[in-house]
Amino acid sequence: MTRAKRLRTPTAAALALAGSFVLSACGSSGPAPSAVEGSAYMPVPVTGKLAAGYLTLTNDGDEADALTSVTSDLSDDITLHRTVDNTMKRVESLTVPADGRLELSRGGNHLMFADLERKPSEGDTVTVTLHFETSDPLTLDVPVKAATYRPASEESGSGDTGAAPEDHGDHEDHGDHGDHQ
């Protein structure tokens, strides 16, 4: 074996090994939003015009990302809302913190679907695609639940409480939704 061949083989191996370390470091540090299984749902809309959507996203990455938009065949007008002190406001994005969670829930941050193409019924599913600032889109089939449905993580820890809904379906009691009424 010539001296040139002997030098080339270890050098190529070292470069390949260094390249794999760089690629693996890039893949593990970025944001990685994913939906918590079983957290996504849409209460049956009160009217055929508006519906709300709820889910929990986690980010196992060490960089924050942001939910920037949602698309669905149910509506061309889907917006993100932040709720602070019982006041809702449309926002351009919602942060999914690094190594953290973004919860979209009744009385809190949520999705609003306006000008529905159809009024979904309990038992239906609605396909939504979540779009992020950095990460690839995430497509989910969201089940339509009874208007009184409460996930186990909300309030008393039971699912369907049968209690009157604190639903955002009709939005008559919320501010800053004039563009949807």
C-alpha cells in the first residue's frame, strides 16, 4: 500500500465520523412539537358557523417553536386565540416552549374555526394540519365530542361530566370576536 492510500483511508474515516456527529447534534437540538395522544378534540359546535379546537402539544427539543397557523377542510378561517384574565385575543402565533407544553383548552388558549363548510356531529373527525415557525407541519384527526365533554386532565379528572359546557362554540360571551360574528 502506498503512503498516499494509507493517509487517505484514516482521513476519510475521520471526516465521515465528524460529519455524523455534526448531523446528530443538529437533529437533537431543534424543536420537535408533537401532539399528546388523546388530547385533541372539538366539541360539537352550537351553530354551523363557529367551532373551537383544543389539544396539547409537547416539544422535546431544546429550542422553542411556535404554532403559527392551522389548516383544515372544515374551514378556511382558522385562528389562534390567547385567553388572559377571561379576555380572548386573536394572536399570530402561540409558543411551544423548549422541553415544554402548549395547552389549548376550554377557558384558555384555543383554535377558532369560523365559516364552517359543514357542521360536524359527535363521532365525526376533523382533519387539521398544524403549521409551525420551524418544524414540519403536523396533521391530526381530531374527534368531535359531545358539547359537555371534558378530558380527564380538566377539572375533576373525569371525562364527560355532563355539566353545562363552558364552550367557545357560540362565542357570544367573549370579546374580540367581532370578525367572526
